[in-house]
Amino acid sequence: MGYYEITETPGLKATQEQIERLYHRYHFAHQFAEGKDVLEVACGAGIGLGYLAKVAKNVIGGDIDENNVSIAKKYYGDKIKDKIKIEIMDAHNLPFSEETLH
């Protein structure tokens, strides 16, 4: 089973519990994102990247599952060129130096 099978995906039905989790997760992160470069590791299908991009300087979403990355890129389309970047990424081996993550 791939991670895309258990990830909240744009356009699919969600339970009330999933919606509440998404709201709390991204509402919390949104408070700290204003004017900053934001990295979301394990972003799944990227369902919250657009919300964070409304206030962040730039947003990078990364996920290890190629299907999730493909779904996110398709969903955000042209927005990817502006403020949102989405790429395949392993949380255990991030493609950034320590200095850039602080």
C-alpha cells in the first residue's frame, strides 16, 4: 500500500474527524508562517500548502510517495511556479543543509 491511499486528498470525501484535524494542523502552522519560508515534510497530497502560501513568503511541500507529489502538483498547477514548490522528499534525508532549516 502506498501512502497516497491513506492521505487526505483534494476533491475526495473526508470525515468530520479528518476535517477537524486538517483545520487544527494548518490553523496552528498558519500562525507561524507569515512572511517566512515554510517547509512541510510529509505533506501528503499537499492539501494545506495553499493555505500556508497565503501568508508565507514561499512554501515547499515534500513527500516520499510519488503519487502524493503528483496529486499535489496537479492540484496546484500554475501556483507551483509562484510560491509553492512540491518535490519528492525523504524526511529522514532532507535535501537541505542544517543552516537552512533554522
